[in-house]
Amino acid sequence: MINILNKNKAYITSCGFTLAEVLITLGVIGIIAAMTMPALTHKYRHKAAITQIKKMYTVLSQAMLLSCPDGTYSSLTFYDKDVKGWYINYLKPHLKISKECFNTKGCWNSGTKYMNGRIASSGNGVGSGFVAFNTIDGYFINMDGYNEKDHDTVEQVFGVNTQGDSLIVHVDINGNGKPNIIGKDVFIFVFSNKGFVPACKIKNDTQIKQDCSPQGKGICCLEQSIRNGWEIDKENMW
């Protein structure tokens, strides 16, 4: 409150704030904003990441099912030695592709890593004889055939029950964006006549938790998120 002398030499009272009071108020607002912004930013990023993952899973699941001749996974005609032919004839018509690479660089980020820091891929792609492509939605996808004879056991292909040849699918949900780490922005699926499912489908919660940790590879993180009601652990956000 400020007293002002008018032309009749009588004091009138004017309600307002002094400069010091305004500066103090702005300072308090700044402190509160600084304290709350990180939490709001994290919440927004969390929701955005979940939305991206759900959309990716839905789009790819539909495309993979449509790639089966009669609309069922049991009829899948896929051969490890001809991933390219299967992609061109069966999968490509059901996706909007902006770029594709057949065992060559240009469609996958170099130096993709596991959560423990180890390199998961070269600069070209993941696997040998792979097919990599980019969608107009901004997803980078890498597919590599997995021969039935390569199985560690009858059922163990990245923690998924399979029968016959299968396809290992790596998906980077934010394309050229960082961090390019499996379990954070890169997720792994197994595609076979058992369906299109996230890696580690048959693993228990303890095994999944161990893998989806700073000491693990991150292969099981998508399955962990699904089991947790599509929640992402704070340490796995990017």
C-alpha cells in the first residue's frame, strides 16, 4: 500500500505492490516452477513413450497377422533363408515404408547398445541377411531370420515358445533419436507360427527384472512393461 500526495496536498491511498515485493513474488514463483517442471516433464515423456510403444505394437501386430496367407499365424510361410522374399511378398504391402535396406546400412542406427552398455549391433543392422526398413511413422525396424536348428532349446528363442523357423524383430520407436538402447527406445519381438509376441514371454518375473536392469541386456523390458499395466520404470525412461 502506497500513500501519494495529490495536488490539494492531501494524501490518498493507492493499493499496489512495491518493486521489492514484485521481485520477491517472482522469485518464489521461479523456485516453485524449478521444483515442479522436472516432474511434469517426466510425466509427459512417460505418457508419450507409452503411446508410441502401444501404437507400434498395434500397427506391427496387425501387419504381421495380415502377412499370414489365411489370416492365422499357424499358416505362416516363412523361411530363414529368404527373409527378403517374405518381407516383399507378404509384409511390405501392409506397412507404409519410407526406406528399406537389405543387409546394407542406412536404415538402422549404428552402435545400438544393450542396457549394460555392450554393443548390440554394427552400423548396418542386427544379424546377418537382415531386412531393415523405416516407416512413415518414424519407426526403424530390423528383421533377422532365426533357423530352428539355431535354437538353444526347443522353446527358447529370446524367451518365447516357437516352432520351426522364426523372425527376430528389433524396433526403434523414435528412429534417429537417442539413446538407441534396447529396453529404452528399442524393443524386441519374436515372430513365428506361434504369433508376434514380445521377447521373454515365457520368462518369470524374476528373470525379467534381472534382464531389464542396468546390468542386463534389456531384452525383456517390453514384456515387463506390459505385465506392469504398460508402466515404464523411471530408470528406463530416456
